[in-house]
Amino acid sequence: QVQLVESGGGLVQAGGSLRLSCTASGKPFSIVHRAWYRQAPGKQRELVAALTSVGTTNYADSVKGRFTISNDNAKDTVYLQMNSLKPEDTAIYYCQVYSSTWGRDFWGQGTQVTVSS
């Protein structure tokens, strides 16, 4: 199994920045897809950013130009750099990976991001 541990959430003022981290453990695994999702109170979970094994990225329209997803293979860690944060970015953020070794998705436990106005 793949275990994912997230960190980096917290409380920040509007216009500020945060960097979320998600570290995978439980090798062997072959991760071919990484993504960050978020879920605000009373709303469905939504895709924020995704990164494929060949480096293709995809972002929700609401975060384009402000958020950046990246990966450090040596550390088995995927990051989400969030700049120019807005109150509407407030949510629990989850990392998700797809492992071709296991043939399934794995999810982190979530980290709270709160942006005050």
C-alpha cells in the first residue's frame, strides 16, 4: 500500500502564500499521476491541479496563474505552491496519486487551508 502524508496547511491572510507537501511511502510503488483536490464546506470535492508522469499539468480555472503543482522524485513528494490566496480558496486539501504497481488511487488525510479576508 501507498501511504500519503500531507503538510503545510494553515491560516493565512488574503494575498498570502502557502506550500503544501505530500510525501509518499510504502515502496515499491510506481506513481504515474499526482493531483491535489480540495473540498470546501457544503461543496463537492474538486480537482485543483494534476501532474502526469511525463510532466503534463492541468489546473482548475479558478487557480490558474496562482497555483503550481510540482514533484520531487528523489523525495517522493508532490507540492502545491499557492500564491495570491483568496478567501474562496479555503478548504481541506487532499493529495491523490495513482500507482500503476497497485492499479488504484491513494489519498492523503487532508490538510486544512484557511484564508482570511
